[in-house]
Amino acid sequence: QVQLVESGGGLVQAGGSLRLSCVGSGRIFSINTMGWYRQAPGKQRDLVASITRGGYTNYADSVKGRFTISRDTPKNTVYLQMNSLIPDDTAVYYCNFAPTPPTDYWGQGTQVTVSS
């Protein structure tokens, strides 16, 4: 059984920062590409950042230059540092394998709300 638990979300003003964390139940981050996804109300769930087992990162155009994905393999944890937040970043953020996330692995996500 794989469990992914996201945390670190909250309410922040535009221009502020947050760091999200994702902790896995097993040693899965060392062999899989991990990603952060987000879903705004009424919108599709989209991949915004990913990191391979070799440390290669990829970002959606909407977050390039503002978000940074990283991982701490011994802690089985993936992070998303979010800077210069804008209201369009408001969404529930999830972590999962990328680019093909197993349906059963989705967690509850963590809410990020950016006020103007």
C-alpha cells in the first residue's frame, strides 16, 4: 500500500511564499519520478512540477521561476517551494508519481489560497 500525505498549505497574501511537503509511506521516491499537481475549483488537475530519481526537474510555464521542487530521499519526502504567489495559484495541491499518477495513490491534498 502506498500512502502520500501532503502538508504545508494555507492562506497567504499575493507575493508571499509557502513550502509544501509530501511524505510517502515507503521507499518509492528513490526510484520514481515524483510530481506536484494542483486543481482549482472547476478546473482540471494539472502537473506543475516534477523531479526524476536523478534530480532532473521540470515545470509548467505558469510556475517557472517561482516554484522549486526538491526531494530528500532518506526522509522519503518531496517539497515544493512556492515564491511570489499570485491568486491564480489558489488550488488544492497533490503529490503523486509523474507523468502517469496511479489513481489509488492520490491523497487528500493540501489547500493553498492566495489572496489579492
